[in-house]
Amino acid sequence: MTSIAENIPFYAFLDFEEKEKIEKSVQKISFSRSRIVNSDGNCTGFISLLSGQLKVYSLSPEGREITLFRFFPSSLCIFTATCLLKDIDFDVSIVAEEDSQCLLIPASVMDWIRRRNIKVSNYLGSVLSSHLSDLMWLIDQILNKRLDSRVAAYLEEEADLRGETVLRLTHEEIARHLGSRREVISRTLSYMEKEGLVRVRRGEVEIADSLRLGEMAKESVR
Amino acid sequence: MTSIAENIPFYAFLDFEEKEKIEKSVQKISFSRSRIVNSDGNCTGFISLLSGQLKVYSLSPEGREITLFRFFPSSLCIFTATCLLKDIDFDVSIVAEEDSQCLLIPASVMDWIRRRNIKVSNYLGSVLSSHLSDLMWLIDQILNKRLDSRVAAYLEEEADLRGETVLRLTHEEIARHLGSRREVISRTLSYMEKEGLVRVRRGEVEIADSLRLGEMAKESVR
């Protein structure tokens, strides 16, 4: 079962007994596009994504939706086992944004491993910390006039000016232009890349979807 | 040094060698009210609060501030050692909201312990998970018309109606009134209690600061 070894991000940290337990208990599951993977209250296990794309979002009573996290192949989605996470008692829903194939590691197995394997425990800490950082960024976005829109507007303007869709621009230059910091711009561009709006390469930003980039740019003035 | 044993939340998980290392390296530090404890870029260590109150906030380029977390005695503040946290590269600032006494556990010692002690590693995971949940709640607040204001408005109205400041009300009743869930209301009340607006007891909510409660209530209509 090489796919397990290759697709579970912490597999290399496991000892023989743990690997055996994982291989015996893991299930391969598929979700077709737009299917709900998990809504609040379920605690099935951690999901390692083989292909496709998952979105974790929260839905307000008024039906307003906000994307909290996106998961791509070879990342681990922990929000399908919130019973293992202290205090996470929120209504988050998870939907497959593309046809998705996943490995499901049962919550009980995950719990057993993290209590005996310190590398796995520290790995899960780093996953949580990284999500914490994502949410700090998101709060910043929500409160601070949506930097993503400002970046989109800037890229659109530059593309118009230069008559090109591949823009030679460093993150530092964009940051200077928008009165922001390089790290924040890098994070914003990485978000826009995940959304399929741009492709980011060293020293270059290519506009991948000018229509949606234009829509994003418009949001900055509201 | 009993104060160390009593005031470091994970002390009971430590072995002899780890306790010794903590006791040798920990420093007692004080911050007077309004003093900045840490601004971005510093990585001194984890802080265990003995007395007082710390606030972790993020500041926008326009100077807009948002409180992300508050720390009270016997809780552990990890944001003074963001070098130990994967991907936390944000500009968060920490200020003492009251005169505060703290124990500082150096980052290097903390790092050494979490790599060898699985209980500490899991404990830190639970701290991160709990913060993640706090931020999910905060995002919900920001986006969903500020439930705290709606709760404040409801409590104000009830106090006026009843002519009392101690209201016999369960969280379930408030939730029903506002079309929310009990868990969400409990969290909101706990936030309002930390802010000093109310005192929460079983089956009762007492209004502690009606002036500020009134201000919070007004924000719901904007």
C-alpha cells in the first residue's frame, strides 16, 4: 500500500506497530464535487487528501458563508475529527470543491498515535499553529479593507499599463506599492494562486483568470 | 519555589530533569499597566501569568486594533515565543492591561521540553486548538452582525423590563431569544464577563457595567 506511505504526511514518523495499525484501519473514500464531506457534530477521523480539493467553511445563521481553510492533495484535514481538538465546537462544514479521493484515518487510531508518538504530536501542533496563522491573516483581511482586492486592483492596472499578463514584479515591489509588507503580500498572492487567479513564480506574477481578478479588484472600493 | 509548580499549567507533566531545568531558567518579570510586553519579531519565551492581564492584539496599517486573545492568571501565553510556532509570522503585539507579574520560560527550554515530553507536546496542541476556536468565534462575531451586541441589547432590555440588574436567565433561553445556540451564547457571555460587562453564574446573568453594556448594545444597529 505505497499510497498510504506517500500520502499521509506524518507516516515517516511512525514506528512499525503504528504503521501496521494505520494500514489496517485506513479507508479510501471518495466524494464527488459539491458533496458535503462532513457537517458539524461528526467525528470520523483525519482526512489525507489524495486528489481533489476540500473547503472548510462556516455558515452564519443568515446563510452567509466564509471559507476558513482549503485542503489540497497531500495535506491533512483535521476538521473531520474535531472531537480530537480541544474546544473546537464550532459549526464548520466541509465540502468537496472537486471530485476528491481521500484516505480516512479513524479518530480512535489518530488519538492512540498522538498519545504515544511525540513526533506526530508535534506535527499536529504545527498543523494547528499554521491554521491559527491562516485565521489571523483572514481576520486581517476582513478588517483591513481586503488587501487581496487591493493587490488584484494593482495587478490589473499593471497588466493594462504594460499590455502583458506576465508581470515582472517582486513581492517586495508590490508591498512597497501598497504600503504593506513582503510577507503579507506573499501570503496574499499564495491565496490568490490557490483561488486560480494568478500563477506565482520567482520575480513574476502571471494573471491566470483576468475576469475573476477584475471582480476581486472591484471589491476593494466598496 | 512553589510558585513555579503552581503557576505553570503543564508543570505536573514534567519529569525531574525538566523541572530542574525550568526552575533554573525561569525568570520572574513584571510589566506595569499599558506597557508593551512584546511586539513582533521578539521570541523570548512562553509567559505564565501570575497576576494581572495581558492582551494580544493585531494592529492594522491604519492603526485599527483588534483584540485577538486575553490572558489571565494561570494561563500560558505562547505568543511571546512565536519562533516556536510554525507559520506564525504575524505582527501581533502584546500589552499589559493591568500591572502584571509573569514567569518567563525561555524559548530554548520550552523547545527542548516539547521535543522530549509528549504530554507537554499534547498540552501545547490543546492550547493551540483552543486559540483556533477563539479565532473562529471572533470571525463569526465580525461577520455575523456581532452577536455580542445583540446579547448586550437583549440583557439591557430585560433589565429595563424587570427593573433588576441580576437576571434569572439560562444560556438556553438567551439562545432561543436570539435564534442562536446555547454553546455560542455561553462563549459570548464568557467574553462579556472577561470584558467586565457582566458576571455569569448558574442560571443568572448580573449586569456589572450597565454603561458599557449599553454602548455595546448600540453597536448592533450600525
